[in-house]
Amino acid sequence: MDKSLTFALLLASLALAAFAGWRGARPWQPSRGVRMVPWRFLMTLAGAAAFFLLVHLASLFGRAAPPV
């Protein structure tokens, strides 16, 4: 993957983690029924994906240019 795709995926996973964190922190409403989406688990997965993408982006910026 190139840098722009990695950066876009990093932003998307951070946005998903923030959204899932917001949805998971809302109080439970028994009158609306059961929560069908595990928001806290999705937040954890998106955070782990963001961490791996950040490490991948750092390795892409850390590469030395090939000799000319």
C-alpha cells in the first residue's frame, strides 16, 4: 500500500473508533430493545486497526530512498 491509501484507511478507522466509542458510551434504553451492534467491540477493533495502520505509515515514512 502507498502512503495516501494507508493515511486514508487510518483516518477512516479513527473515525469509526470515535463513532463506535460515542455509540457505546450512550446509556442503555430497555424500551428500545436489545442492542444488536457491539459498539465497544467495534471500537476496540477499529482502534487496533488504527494502531497497525499507524505503525505501517511510520515504516513507510522511515524507508530510505533507493540509491541513484
